[in-house]
Amino acid sequence: MTLNRKLFWLIPAAVLLVWEIASRTGIIPALFFPPPSIILAAFVNLIISGRLAVHLGITLLRLGVGFVLGAIPGIAIGLAMGWSSDLYAFLDPFVSALHPIPKIAVFPLIMIIFGLGDWSKIVIIAITVFFPVLINSIVGVHQLNPVYFEVTKNYGASRWLTFKRLVFPGSLPMILAGIRIALNMALMITVMVELLNANQGLGVLLWFDWETLHVPELYAVLVVIALVGLVINTYIPKWLSRLAAWYEFHPEELITT
Amino acid sequence: MNFACHQISKTFTSRKGKINALRGIDFSVINQDFVCIVGPSGCGKTTLLKIIAGLIQPTSGEVTFTDSVEKGKLRSAMVFQDLGLFPWMSVLDNVALGLEIQGVGRRERQARASVFLARVGLASFIHSFPHELSGGMRQRVAILRAFLSDPQVLLMDEPFGSLDTQTRLVMQEELLRVWKDYHKTVIYVTHDIDEAILLGDRILVMSGRPGSIRADIPVEFGRPRQLADRDRPDLVSLHWQIWKIIEDEVRKEVGIVQ
């Protein structure tokens, strides 16, 4: 197993090596596919010059603020809708109608309302995050075994205690899954709106490199975005899943206990 | 007297039409009695328990309790058929849940739950999660949770139904041992006649749907009881007496008509 895992690294390494040789010998056009060593140099230069820190920083800041502003109402309204069938019946048609609208299509309107600065970008990110978190939170409550609610009712639990001991912790695994989906969508939309309109950010870097035909830099920025995605998809879920450690090994507990 | 059911009926309305689950259930229970309810599957035993617990409302009739409950005390606590232990909470927190809801402070409720858990040999599992326990251990945790909340009536819905036969026998003795120390009124639903005879002071035999009470049979042999008592001739004949009452219903239920 360990041997095999080590071998996994050989494959991308081999691809890069072949790419390097093919690009340098002119088998593939070096303008479109610059040698990886040149891309690495562009990447290092991006870091050393301090440009990466500025642009990555602003992108992550927008993403973070937008995420929090979208996720918190998403969780709150989602849990309330999951818990109260009346609220669900009332709000679900709106959710169903608004959810499928491509969020990028709303961006012009958002820019008119919130201006060309950071807030319009943050709002569009928040809207993007809101829906997957909302829907997972609803499902999180709906998939709870009804007997749990009979238990709290039987002991006469207040609404607050029912929320604290049952609704929130029981839905947490689904909420966390929603957060993971939302983070990916948030990263995509952040780069997209930065491409459209911004002064700083990874999207701006991409656009600048396209306009000046700095192809190695273009690749370097894509690598940065991929690395952010890697953190979002491996480290953040790993860290978050500690909050619901019980669920890791026994997701079936929810339904059968 | 502890509580009484007066002419309780329950009709469920579903898309397929109306289902008469219970009809004219009428009985009263004295304090500290261990009452077993036996009947074929689908006869509304669980529905009856939930009506007594106040979790569902009867279509007609009512449940009246003789004594008023003190503030912060519970009328009834139910041990559910599928237990309802919270998988995200430790065994200790699960057992203490009833007390927490009653407003007992964290230290005190954990101390009291620990004492209870230690008494049944679960001291080393207090920080485990329910899924780390065996089926029999979970059952005990669910029963302890109900006992610890100190209700006027303990309602148990086939708590050992999912256990294998050997484990079930051991658990029945264990339940009697715990019950002896914390004498409480118990309503115990089961479809196992032997279990009802071993545990109960009195057995209510229910008919198939709509469930009604066919017979009210006292179990007149003393305590403490042991598994070995099962073979006593008077209990064997009691077993057959009860079986005769529900036999036809059971055959009808599985579609075997003679």
C-alpha cells in the first residue's frame, strides 16, 4: 500500500517531465504550453514580488466575508424550515424558484444596487453560498429520526433545549456537507466576478495576464486557484468533521438507533 | 391509584382511508404496579403507550392521573422501541438528558447519571458514544435515562424486542433488579407472553385491530422472580391461557385461517 501510494506521485511527475521536454523541443507549442519549469519560475516570482499576497489576500477576504454572510442565514433559515413544516410550506416555493437562477446573471443588478466596490462581490458570493447551505440544513433536520423529537417532547424539553441538543447537533453532518459544496461554489463565483469587474484579486491577475499574454503567469495563477481548492476540499472538511466526529463512522445511526 | 384510561379510542386518517387503531380502552393502574400489555403485532400497543405519554391525542376518551405532578417532575417517561439515544451525545449525557430538560445543573445531573451507570456496570462506558456499545448496553442506557428522570409512570415499548433471546433473558432479570430498587409504576408493552408473565403483576391482553382489551389477568406469584420460575406448572398453564386468547388474532394477522 505504502509503495503504491509513493508510485502515485510518479505519474504526475512523469507527465510534467514529458511536458517539459515536449515544450522545450518544440513538439508542443511553448507559447500555449510553456515548460513547467518556466511556470514554476513565474509562480515563485509571483510570491517574491508580493503580488500573490495582495491578490490572493483580497480574494480570500471577499470569499470569507461572503461565505459567512451567506452561510449563517442559510443555516438559520434552513434549520427553521426543516423544523417547522408551516415555514417550509410557506418558503419552499420561493427557494425552488430562486435557487436555479444562475447567480452570475444577477451580478449586474447587484452592482447597480451595491456599487462597483467590494460589497457587490461579497453579496453575490453570499447569495451563492446561501442556497446549498440552506438546502442541506433543511435536509439535515428532515433526516432526523422522528423518535428523537418524541424523546425531547416526552421529557418536556423547551424549544431552545430541543434546538441545542437535537436539531443543531443532529443536522450538523449535513450542514458541514453543505458548507463544503458552498465553499467550492464560492471560490468559483469569486474568481468569476473578479474577472468581470475588480481592481484586485486572483481573477484580476488572470485577466491582466491574458491581456498581456503572460502565459506562464496565467498558469501560475491557475495553480494558485487549484491550491486554494485543495485546502477547501481536503483540509477544511477534515477540520470541520471533528465537530461531528460521531458521524464519521456511523452515519446510519441517524436512521436506525 | 396512579392513572386511568377512560374509553380511549384512536382513529388514524391516511390517504387509504381511516384506520381504527384503538377502541374503548378502559383500565386503571394502581401505584407501583408492573402492568404488561400483550397483544398481536399491529394491535395498537405503541399507540396506546404514546397516548398515555401525552405524545398523541386520542380521538375520544381521556387519560387521568390521580396525583398532580410536582413542578419540574415528570408525569411519564417512555423507553422507545427504537430507543432514541442521541448518537452525537456521550452515554453520560444521554442518560442525563431527562434531568437536563428538567433543569438539573450540569454537575449534579452528571454525578447522578454516573452513579446509575456504575450500578449497572457501565461505569467504564460513560464517555463512549451509543454506537460503541452492544445492543444490550444501549438498551440499559435507554432504560436508565427514563428511570433517572424519576417519572410517576415508566412506559416501556418492547424495549428488548430487538435483542437476541439469550441477551433478552439476562436483560429481563436486570430490569427486575433495577425496578426492585426504584419501585415505580411500569406499563410494559411486549408481544412475548413469557416476558409478560415473568415481569408483570398484571397482564392486559389486547385484541387485534382495532385494539381493545380482551382480558385482564393478575399474575399471582411472588417476587423476587427468576428465569427458572418459567417452568412452574401454574405459569405454564397461564401461558397457554393467554395464548388461547390471542391465538385466533395472530392466525388472522398472518393469514392462516382454520
